[in-house]
Amino acid sequence: MKIRTGLVEKHASSTLFKRLYITEDSVAISQLKAMRRFRKGMRFIGGCFIVLGGFMLYQFVGILLDPEATITYNGVPTNDYAIKLNASIFVGSFVLIGLITAFAPTKLLNKLFVLKMSLKSSFGYKK
């Protein structure tokens, strides 16, 4: 049995053709698995940021609302409202980053994966 690929005819029993076909197919499958693993990992990291940042934000909002609570800033304990507000905003950014990462569309995460792989290949990283 002959298989026509482009202008060249190849025999299906050819071991070289079978090896090349299997190799190309397995590379595509391994990259798809890596892409899926990347998406799951990013969503897991986003969930961790949400949970841990939420706990910290809960504590910092309590500190922010208590006028007698002190926070250490540059080694000096202070109860200045602006410093406590900045600390709360900083911790709130962790929750925001977690929400963006956990609920990002699949297409965006796929583009990030392709960008990561292209940057790795441009710097000479080979797996």
C-alpha cells in the first residue's frame, strides 16, 4: 500500500515512515500534555494566591480598622493609617493576581505557554 504525502509516495510498511509518523505524533501529544499541565498548574497557583492572600487580607483589614493596632514599618512600630492602608493594598494585590490567574481564559493560558516555550528556545533551553 502506498501513501502519498506531497509529491513523494511512501510505502506504509516502511519502518522509517512509521518511526517518523509515530515520533511526530508523540511530540504533539507530549506538548499538549505539557500545555494542559501548565494550565492546571497556573490555576492551582492562582487558587493558592486567593486562599493565602484572602487570609492575610482578612488580618490586615482588621489591623487597618483598629486605630490602636500597630504595624512594624522600617523596624519602627507605628499605627499610622496610611502605612496600614498601603500594607492592606499590597496584600490585596495577591488576591487580585490569584483571581486573574485562576479564572484566566484557556486561550490566554495557551498563549502564555507558547510564549514560555519560545523564550526557552531563544535562550537555548532544550528539554
